[in-house]
Amino acid sequence: MADRQRTVAVVGAGVIGQVYAGRLAAAGHQVWLLARGATFAALSSHGVRLRTNGMSSAPAVTVVDSPADVPAVDVVYLAVRADQVDSALPVLAQIHAPVVVTLVNLADRADAVATTIGADRVVIGFAGVGGSRTAEGVTYQEIGQQATTIGRAGGREDGVVADLRATGLTVDVVADMTAWLATHTIFIAGVSAAILEAGGSGTLGNDRARTNRMVLAVREGFAALSHHSVTPTPTPLSAIFTVVPRIISVPYWQRQMRGDLGRLSLSPHVLATRDSELPHLATAARRITRDSPRLDAALTAAGLPSDP
């Protein structure tokens, strides 16, 4: 149980929203989850149901479909897709909370979004879980290679980090979340393009040539970041693409694409968002790198437009 029960709202009821709402509720917090449409109907009927590592749970989360039904809370989490951020911000503004945590890939928009929300109450973060939804609920796993990541925010992040760690989630705290998000955008854009072009993570993992092209595209994108005075972050992710020889890094990524990271975390999200979030992230990756021919060619081959 948490040391102190806090009141929490989560805006967005996809995989990420349901997992974090459920984990926080199970840790002893009072949680409201804002859902819409068919998702609200399903959750109103069956509640939040989570499954991970063969274990199932049904945490006590209050599901609502209007921000008017959410009282003033201690903290609100924004857990929508990148392409939904603009439409979610007016909804978020109707929920009273001194701290707002973003669990979404803001790419190069973190400063602009923080200004809209209020820079004095924002904590920029990113989810460290992946999974899929079915009629039976959400099946997910923590991503071993990428913990839930929270950016430093003048101490506002301390309570958030403590709350999340109390749920049992692994949490990393980073100083430069802007660089982290830029790095992650390039990584996800390059890997997603390779998965789409191959038709799935398993096919990609079984094809050394395709995986090699993916590594080269992401490497080029990271080099572009460095050229623009942005340090690719975190260092281990940067190193596996830019320092480790391809004779090692390519087989490594082949194994990851064939394994749980590819099958359970990356591929379901890529295929589910190929016409929604991914085009936005592809555009952001092009904007961040400015000139990355290999990455641009990979995005184009995957059918990701230059302007969504």
C-alpha cells in the first residue's frame, strides 16, 4: 500500500492509461479514469481488468466519461497517443490538480505542451509498459529495456516517482527529458518503419538485411541529433546503435524483434497506430533530424508520410 493515499486522475483509457490507473489504484490511491465512447461503455460494464506475467487483477478504478465527474485531485496523468494530445489538452484543463504528468511521446513538443498546461505544474514523463487490449481486458508487460521515465521538474517529480515506485513499477529519473524524448522519437520511428515494412517484428527479426537497415537508419538519426547539439539519451540506447559494432548490434536487435520486446510491446502498438500516432511521430522524427536520408527512406518505404 502507498504511504499516503492520494487522489489521482488519468486522462486516456488505452493500454497505458488503464495500466497506470490500475497499478496506482492497487497501490492504495483513489483513481478516476477518463474514458470515452466504446471504451467507456466496456469499462463501465466490466471495469479495468489487467493481466501480466500470467497474473490477473481487477483494481478498483472509478471510470468516468466527463472531466466534470472528476473532483479536484492531487495529480493527473495524461496517457493519450501523440496524435490525441491537442484534443486532450482542453479536457485536461478542466481537471484541477497541482501536478500534471505526461505519459505520452511529445517528441519535440514538450516545451510547448508544458507552456499550455502550465510549466510550474508539469512533470514530463514516458510510460515503461506495452501491451494490447482485447474484450477480456489489457494484457501488458513492463519493458525491461525502458523503465517508466520521469524528467526532473524542480522537485515536483519526487512525489510522482515515489507513487509509481510504490506500485512496483521500475522508474528512472532523467535530467534532460527533452533529449530523451527526441532520442526515443527517432528510435521508435526507425524501428516502427522497419516493422511495418517487414510486415511484423518476427519477420524483421528473421531478416538480417532488414535489421541492418534499421540499425543504420536509427544510427544516422542519432548522429543528426548530436550534430544539432542534442545528446542522444539514454547512453545505453545510443551506444547499441552508434558504438557497438553492427556484427553485435544487428543480431542483438534480431533477437529483440523475435522476443517479447518485439512481439508483445512494439509490434502490437505499431500495427494499432500505423494510421494515427505513427505518422505524427514520423513527421516529428524528420523535423528533429532535419536531414537523415536513411531514416527518411525507411519511413517512406513503410508508407509513413512526411506530413500527416
